Amino acid sequence: QALAVAQERGASCLWLGVWEENGRAIGFYRKNGFAAFGSHVFRLGTDEQTDILMKLPLRGS
């Protein structure tokens, strides 16, 4: 549904963050056209975690 809403609103891309240790999710998103473009460190309690930022170009961008 996020993809449909983004397209409906004329967004140029759809992006998300996925935990760097979640290889299955990263593979799924890559298989569906997303590409990594950066990372973001966040805290989960006292533990630092890293998300891989991925985006899917829309509208031929």
C-alpha cells in the first residue's frame, strides 16, 4: 500500500531502513528494485544498531 500511495502522490522515490543484520529483508528489497544509498545508526536501549537505507525510484526517476 505504501507504493500505491507514493505513486498516487507523485513521489519520486520510496525509501526505507532495514537492520543491517537482516539479510533476508535486504535481499527481498533488492530483488524488488530497491538499492542501498546510505546508513543510519540508532539506539535500541543502550545498544547501537545500524539500518541500511534503501530506495526505489518511481516515475522513471
